[in-house]
Amino acid sequence: MISDGELRQMIREGERLGYSTIVEALVELEAYRKAFSEPCAYEVKGILCHTLEEAEIYVGDPEPLFVKPTIPS
């Protein structure tokens, strides 16, 4: 797997060389990684919880919820 640092380096190098399509794909990948790196909330049996600690109060497995990626243009 490509590290985040390597991904940023590839974006910079692609911009320098003018590979706009490749740069767009790499920027999109970076946005998805950021969006899916940490849950923004949890759901337990239809109950929305803002923290894992709050979700663990309820019986059931907390389901992590993630934000929709914001892809820079």
C-alpha cells in the first residue's frame, strides 16, 4: 500500500510533469483516505451516537459512520 507521504509526493510530481488526469485520481484517493480514516459517528440499532463511548452504552455492535468525501477541484 502506498503511504500517505508517498501519495502526496506522487501528487506533487504529477503536477510538476503535467499529468492532470493522474493527479486528479491521486487527489481523489487522498480525499477518500481522509474521509474514511475516522468515523464521524456511530449507529446502534437505529440510534445515532456521536462517540464510540456513547454507542457502547447500548446493546449491540456499534456501526461506524463516515463522512462523504470532499474532493477538491
